[in-house]
Amino acid sequence: MKIEILGTGCAKCKKTKEIVEQAVAELGVAAQVVKVEDMDRILSYGVMITPAVVVDGDVKIAGKVPTAEKVKEWITE
């Protein structure tokens, strides 16, 4: 599983990465968590507002910091 955190490095983007890493650790799943800061790559997903979370190529949320519970739902779908 590949989880991408899209964002340019703002506080919300950093918080989103922390939440995703925490959820992955709590579930004990094998997931690669990657921070994407390249604007062209972010825009290629159709994301205009960061932070955003992409799970295996599927944009799950954009413009908001997700809850750990929501991230766990995405991971276990």
C-alpha cells in the first residue's frame, strides 16, 4: 500500500503526515508513506487545496486534516 501526503510543507500538511503515520503504526499494516511537495505532481491528482491524502492512487481527502479514525477506514477498505 502506498499513501501519499500532498502538500508544500505547511503546518497542516505536517500534521496530516503525523496522523497518517500514527494510524499506519496503530494498525500494524505495511504501508509506504510518502510526502509529495512537487506542485505538478499534486496538480496531476486534480488537487487544488492541500493537505491531501492519496491511498494507492485514489484521492481520499483534500483541503482538510483527516482524523486518525478516517485514515484507518481508508487503510482497511
